Amino acid sequence: MEFALVLPVLLLLVVGIFDFGRVLYTHLQMELVAQEAVRLGGLGQGETAVKEYAHNHFQAANPEGLEVLVTVSSRDGTSTGEWKSGNYVTVTMSYPEEILQPLGGASIPYTVKTSSTIRIE
């Protein structure tokens, strides 16, 4: 009888651990893709090349949900949009996820966000 009462809680805990690991994996993958994409921007590649790299190298169940924002700013932090040496390029990525996805309608929506900045050479 006690096992029947504890089993749902135990299953929810196990599912939560695995699902949290899945969301954490997505976050780590986004971190790596953002770092490599911003590196392209730092080498002088344009916004199109940076976004294309991010979309091509991010692997997820729904890659169309990935949003990539590329901004260029000067040394003082004001947005300039000029791709010239000495300015900074920032790649910000966001991807919608659901925590406890196996529960269906009871899942919790969550947006995974990451950004990376580098100086343009």
C-alpha cells in the first residue's frame, strides 16, 4: 500500500531529473553555438553568416523555434550597426522549451537564453 502511494512521486522525480538534464543540455549546446557564431562575427563575417551558422549548427526537436539576434555596438556600448574593427558584436539566442514535457498539458514553459560578445578584429 505504501509503495502505491510513493510510486507517483518517485516517477515524477525521476522524469523531472531526466527532463531537467534535457533542458540543461539544450542550454549548453546553445552556449557553444553562440560562442562559435559570435566568433564568426568577430572575424568580420556579416549578420547573415552569423545567423546562418547558428541555425545550421543548433540541434533540437524544433530548430525553427530558435531566435538569433545579432547586434553591433561601439566601445561605449551604443548600438552602431557598423561592422568595423574595434566595435563589439553580440549574439543573443533564445529557444522555447518545456520543463516536465512528458506530463503534456501540465508542463512548464521555459525560454532558454544565452548571449556571447566579442570584439571585431
